Amino acid sequence: MRISKRTFLRSALALLAVPGGTLFGLWATGETSDVAARITDLIGARAGARAIGAAFLARFPTEADQKQLSRRIAQLVRSSGEARLGGEAISSRALQRAVRQAITSDFETGRMIELDGWLLAQTEARICALLVLREHAMRAAPLAA
Amino acid sequence: MFLDARGDLPSDTRIECDLCVMGAGAAGITIARELASTGLSIYVLESGGLEFEDEIQALYKGTSIGHEYPALDIARLRFFGGSTNHWEGSCHPLEAVDFERRSWIAHSGWPITRSQLDPFYVRAQKYCGLGPFDYDAAHWVGKIAGKPLPLRADRVRTAISQLSPPVRFGIDYRQDLETAAHVVVLLHATVVDIIADPSNGQVSHVRFGELGGKRFTLSARAYVLALGGIENPRLLLSSNGVHPNGLGNQNDLVGRFFMDHPVVEGAILKPSDPKLDLSFYGVSDTQGSYRLNAHLELADEVLRQEQLVNIGAPFIPRDRYYASPGIESYHDIANALAKGRLPPHLWGDIGDVARDFDMVVEASSRRLFGRRLFSSAEELAYFGFDTMTEQTPNPESRVTLGDERDPFGMRRVKLDWRLSNSDKENLWRCYEVLGAELGRAGIGRVRLLRDREDALWTTRLSYGDHHMGTTRMSEDPRFGVVDADCRVHSVLNLYVAGSSVFPTGGHVPPTLTIVALAIRLADHLKSVFAV
């Protein structure tokens, strides 16, 4: 999939220019025990995240499974910090910290993905993909959401 | 003393002296100046005069048959001071690893080490008008604005370059040579042949001339060839009266291994914080009394682990106008339509133009009316890595003699510059390491401009104009033209100065190393002459 020049540049600008210096610069607006919701709620710049997520899924179609992707991200985040996902114990701040740590760890260990030339941490690309899948599922079954 | 071969010498003059230096660029002037007080009688033969002259410069013309390369009479200057008359002044010593034999780079390895060259680098600093010989970023913290980025030093390090004012060797050191009692700088004196005596393995004399037709000879006890990385092999190959392959070329090495420093903006950094402070890297003008800038390069450990050659990546701020996808898409559409077809991503391109319409209008205004419209055009979009990279030695990349002749009857140069795929692949891998570390440190994200790969290595390719490798240094005559003292292996009294002796060129401009090696050669000549 080719992302338009403008969309991707804008995406990167929006994603990376948020306070805190990462994709996850904004606080979650609500607490939920749903892993996917809690993680994707951390995303501040959704338009850009959607572009990255769509590019990721186009490149790795076998990852287009919301549950599996949630599990993978949760594992990565868990192994990177003190976070316990899915329960009430973790605050958004701690979750954000854990996600950041997972991203740092990805870069440290070479778990990177190149999308349209951008070198991204696997975790951040997967979280963007999760957002796309989740929104897609919500549109498909609005009552269940 | 300065003389001019056109008016001051009768034709067929025969000169005798102790040392003949051919060429008055950074290397030739340094050697003459270092030896000026020794009492040795020295002649410096310079093809040009004190100013640029078209017909002299035209002697540099040649053909290029390899990878696209700048015209050979543009990249260098042929008058007193040589190419220091137009150099930018960026100085940095080669790294210790550059001198090593690196198992993953064929033909790498110098016969000397960085630490052996260090005392000469210290002296070269003064020649180049630089500060203390300290290129460690930590040394400069607190002395200049800003701070280095918090990167893991075993992955990516911040390296300092010192900027010469720049020193114009032909201007700054002219008086020293004018007043030196035993130095004669002979202008408009083009060496056309080096004559060897097969009976004793020495150069017996050189023949030189001026464009008016007068011809002269000079006989010396020792000779230094300091004409630059293209003319040094040209003169050796042309001097084939005794050795049909050229002087010093019994192993077919003269002219081979030609290298430059390709300069490619192949990646960009989108900072996480738009106000990222990069003043330490020379992005701001608050360097105080020092003229420095800094760049990123890979740590030695990474180079060894990943089997890479290094790059120097400075941060170049690019504004919205420069980075505009709308303008780029507009050109894509216009170029495709001009060729009678539609661009492959028409709708995406139209979308880019629509979303970036203000920049397209800005471009039209600048082009048609020469007026700037929007201040937003000057907002930072990203930082480009205008990257200077090491080119690995390749024997097929070479200088030979063409069939055309110049007004002296000398065959002009034919340059076959080769860039290998591994040179290109190396760059991408270096960017990946850079991107990983900048991502890890939370500085931002790096984008590799792979979609422009063809253009990066052709229309968008820049050059250091650093001509290296063509008379490479090695202790073994099978692998090098000169030995560790820069003496031509097969000729007892002929030396070579300049970047043509570099077996590998590193990723930094060569002038500081050229001057350091010239000082070292001058010291060696003092011992040879026992002065």
C-alpha cells in the first residue's frame, strides 16, 4: 500500500509532535478493562495512527486479528514494565509508561518495522493497527461496542 | 621568491636544486613551508599563476566514462593555493578504525596508525586555522551552545568538525614562501614528464613548460608529486619513457582505487519535539568564537559488529516549502503529462496538491514573480541527513589516460568512477542504526527515502570532490604505489603527497589529513637530507 506523501508526513508530524515525544502523548479519557480499548485510548493523533495502522495491516495481513494483536501488544507491554493489563490496578499513567518502555525496548533490540520508509517500533505500529481493527469492528457491530 | 616561467626564464633553462615540489596546493605549500628554513634549495613548480585563468584551468579537462561525475575542470582549481582557493574548510581527522585493516572491506588498511599520525594532526591544526586538536564532543560541552543528544555512545556518537575560516593556502602562506631565502615558487610551470634513470632507480629530472611554448628542465635530489588525486596518477602514467606502463606502475596500481565521498540526503528525522535543541550541531549560530559543527556517526563497535563503513550525518533543517509533498506531486503530474502519460499515483498526487495547495501557490509565486507569500513556508518540516559516506576501495574505479591531448601534448584524463551496490546498501543499514537509536532515545522517527533511491544516486547525488586512492599507500609494492613514507616503491627519490596516497578515505573531508601527511613527509625529507 502506498500512503500519499502528504498523509504520511502529516501523520508523522501529528503522531510524534505531541507532548512527551511519543505516539502516546495524551491521557486516556476513561478506564475500561478492555485491553484494546485501554491501549488505543492512549493515542492522541488518530488520523495519523490510522494511516500507519492501515499500512501495517496491508503489509502484514496475517496480523489483522484484533484479539491476537491485543494479546501480542499486551505481552510486549507487560514484559516491558510493571503494568498489569485488563485489570483495574493499572493507571493510565503507568500504562503509558509501559507502552513507552515497550517502544524503547523495540528500538533497542531491533524490533522495528519500516513503513513507507519510516522506521517504527513494532509495538507502536501494532497499536496503530489495533486502532484500525477496533474501529472497523465497532462500525461493523455498533451495538456490541 | 616568486618567478614566472613565462617571463623570467629563457627557454631551455636547466635548473638544479635539492628538492622539487610539483604543485602548490595544500600539500605542496605545506611541504615547502616546513622545509623553508632548512637551507635546502627548493623549487615549487605550479602550473597556474596567482589567480584563476581559463586556459590554465582548461588543462584539467577530461572525460568521465563511469558513474556520473562533475566536470573534471570544475571540481578543483589550478593556480597557486590549489583547491584551497575554494574549499569550505570542514576539518576532521580520520578515525582510528579508518587506518585498520577491516576484514569486511577488501583492500582496507593503512601501513600507519592514527596514533602515529596524531602529532602531525596537531601541527596541521595550525595550518588550517583551527582550535585545539580535540574532536571529542565531551570536550566542547559548555564551551559552545547546546548539548549533544543523549545517545548510547556504543551505538551512535556525536562527532565534532572544526571549520577553517577557511585558510586560503595561496594567500595566507604566500608571504612565507616569498621571503624564504632558498625557496623559489615558479608560476606557470607545468610539469609534463618525469624522467627516470633506469640505471639507478631514481628520477634524473623533470621536464616542464609554459603555454607560450617554452620548455625547461629541472634536476633535483628528490621530488615530491603534489598535484592532487587525479593529476598525480595522470603525470605518473604519462611519464612512460622508461616504464611503458608509467612511472611507479609496475604492478598496475597507479590510477586505480579512485574514491570520492558521495553525499546523499537519504533520510530525514521528524523530531518528537518540534523545539528540539540542536544548537550543539551547528543548527543555530551561537557557537561563540569557535567555528564548529557536529554530526552523528556510528560507533566503532557497531561498524565492526555490522560490518559497515561509516557515515557523517549532520542535521539540516528543512522547511515546509522544501519538504512540500504538494510541490513534489505537482511536478510528478506535470512531468508525466509532459511525457504524454498519467502519473502512476494520479489521485494520490492530486490529493497531495489539494492538501498542500498553499505551498504550491507559494512555489508559483516565487517562480513567476520572485515573491514570497506565506511565512508558514519557512516553518520547520523535518531535519535532513545530508550524509557524507565512505566509499570502499574498488580497483575498477580508476583514472586512466584518454586519447585526447592538452596543449602540452599530454593525454587528458579518462575517469571511470564506480560506486558499488554495497556502498549503497551500507548507507541504508547505517540509517537503520541511526533510526533505531534516535527512536530509542525518544528524539524522533527517521524516514529512509528509499522511494527516491534512483534519484539519490544520480540527480540528487552530491560529491565531496575529494579525489583519493589513486597512488595508494602500502608497505607491500604489490598492493600500493607508495610506502609508509609516501615514497614511490620503485623510485628512490620520488615521493607523493596528497589524498591520492589514502588507501581508504573515511567519511570526513581529507584536507586536514593531507596537511598532516605533508608535514610528516617534510619531517621525513629532513632526515633524508640530514638537515
